[in-house]
Amino acid sequence: MRLRRTITEDERRYSLLANVLVSMKIFPSDITIDLNQLKQQIEKNLPKDSSIKKFVEEPIAFGLNALIAHILIPEDKPGELEKIENTIRKIDGVSNIETFMVQRW
């Protein structure tokens, strides 16, 4: 016995679209910034259809670590990357952001 189900237009559209993986280097404003707390604030402030794939801490110099955030963004949302960058820049404790890789996922 075969069961068939009708696929809705939304399901069809989302099954054809990919995500975009964006890698950002986030520089804290001071060495005393708690990176775990910064990670939580970034996750909390992301738009609902974006998500964190992973975080990596990268040493820079003299005890200062940058936070590499790998963020998944829906492909069909124009302007979403700029919106995320601006949101992260407004977080207390963030000095600068550098987007260094954008790829289809």
C-alpha cells in the first residue's frame, strides 16, 4: 500500500533552497570580556530563522581571543547578513566584526 501526500507550496520552496554559511571573526572590546557570555548574547540576538553552527575561539595577541562564529542564514532572505552584522555590532563588549567567508551550505 502506498500513501501519497500533497506537498504544500512552502514545503516545496524550502526544500529547494539552501542555507548560506557565514563565518565572522568577532573581536571583543577587552581581554576581560567573558566569551561564553558573548556567545550566549549572540545566539539570543540572532533572527529566528538563522542559527549558530559553531563557535571557535582564536588567540590574537597578549591574552586577547577573537570569537569565530559560523552562522547559517536562509538563502532566500536578502539583506539578512547585514542585519546580523549590525545586530552583533550593537552587543555590549563587541569591538569589531570581520566577515571572512560566505558559502552555500
